[in-house]
Amino acid sequence: MLDDVIGPSLDVLFCGINPGLMSEATGHHFARPGNRFWPALHLSGFTPRLLTPAEQHLLPSYGLGITNIVPRPSAKASELSRQELVEGGAELAARVAAAGPRVLAVLGVSAYRTAFERPKARIGPREERVGGARVWVLPNPSGLNAHWTLATIAAELSRLRASLD
């Protein structure tokens, strides 16, 4: 199991779908070299420089954290069952309530739709709350998600960042 990166007074708790095999092996979130999370986080202005996965412990100093909907690692998110996502969504709501971030940013619209039974959800801010936090759905930064480029993922992260002010 990959440990959450959570600290006090978080502005944003980023939530991946589940850890990839590289993340499981290294103990670092979004560790696969083709994953665009870390570059997009920097390009959007959330971090002053490009962090490596091994520097994930620095995120709380920027008011940021990371968790996952489902703790089980897999090669692809498509290997997860609907039941795992729904159960993971319920467990995530409890973690969010305990951590108290201002915003829960879910990285993966399809997983969000399933986990929270919101079949028409789109990228962007949501009206509902999870664990008391505002929700913002973002594109999955995996290199397997060819529909979104680094620039467009960073632009969505920038929209989220601007909403915090």
C-alpha cells in the first residue's frame, strides 16, 4: 500500500485513481516516467519548481497532498472493478473528512463518475462535496491518457489554482 501524503491545512488534496506498479515499487505517487502529474503541477504554478516523485514529502509545505480512490496497485486503472471504485469512494470521503482539505481534486473523470455515482460528471468544479471538501475533477495525467496533453492538463490545474484565490 502506498502511503497518503497529507499534512495540516491543505488547500488541495489530489486524488489519483489507484497506484501504478511503478508507484508501488518506489513508494512514490505518480512515479512512472511518462506520467504528467509532476510537470503539470509545476507548469500550473502549484509548485515553484518541478518536483520529482521522490520529493512528494514537500507537497504539504505548499498546501498540497496526494491520496488515491483505490489503494490496490495495478498496471492500468481499467483493471479495477466497479465495486472497488465505489468502496474506495466511500473510504475516500472519510479520509477527506479527517484531513479537511479545501478542495478534493480527483484526477480521472471516469473513475470519479463510477466511485461517486455521477455518470454525467465532467472535468472542472462540481457542485457536490466529498467529506466536506469542494470537488474539482481533473484529467488523468497518466501517459496512457492520450486525449489530454501536458499543456491542457496544466491549464486545468491552473483553473483550479485560480479558484483558490
